[in-house]
Amino acid sequence: MDLVQRFQKKPRESVPTWLLRQWDSGAESIMANGPEISKLATMTVHPALRWRLYTGIQYDNENHSIIDWLMAACRMVWPNKSDIPLHTGLWSSTEYLPNYIRELGIREAIYEDSFDSPDTVRVSVEMKDLILQQAPSHLYGTLVSILNPVVA
């Protein structure tokens, strides 16, 4: 399977979900220079992201991981993290919560100077609010008691 197919954004997949899938597929360990990343620009159907990746051809000698290229493109397209579109709709079970937190974590990581993993990002007040806004009503009280101690 070629890299474009491997890292292709799925229809209706949110950007944080897509980036998390890239991370989980090893995009942080695959290095590419500007001309190489411009050839991979078709991995996204988002016009502004595709353009940002395509213009990577200007940076001939700079090698970065695919995830670094994608996060840099996201910072250019969405200067504020609150502008990045998230998956909308309530999550229905606690089984989905860890993945949703990781998606929010990768969204936070786009704007952090140092990033190790979506699993190590501290839960911010904004992340807590988004988790509670999307939570099923029967889990709200439990989540409030769990999330309050971990807010950064």
C-alpha cells in the first residue's frame, strides 16, 4: 500500500480524528522532505491543507515526520485551535471516551512547542468543557467528578 492510500483522509472524518489515525499508523516515524510531502498532498481532500502540503516543495532540504508536516499545515490553515472542526454529536458509551480525549489531545498538540504523544497531553479546561458538552447526560455527573482534579 502506498503512503497516500495509507494516510488518506476518510470522508466525513474530522481533522483531529484523521491526525490521530496518522499518529497511530506511524506517521511520526516516517520522514519526508519538501518535494516528497508535496507528492503526498493528495492524502487530504481539504483544499487549504492540500495546498499547504503541496507548497512543501519549497523546502527541499528540510526533513520532518509526516505528522509534523500535517500539524504545521493545520497551524497555517487554522491559526487558533478552536477553529479546527471537531466531530460533532454525542458519544454514546464510555468505550469511546478515551479515543475522544486522544483526539482532543492531538488537537491541543498541534499548537504545542513540544509534543511527545496524544496520550501525554494534559487535559485543559477547554478539553474538559468539550468532553462534558458531548457527554451523554447519564454520565455527566460522573465525568465532572473525574475531570475536575485533572484540569491543568
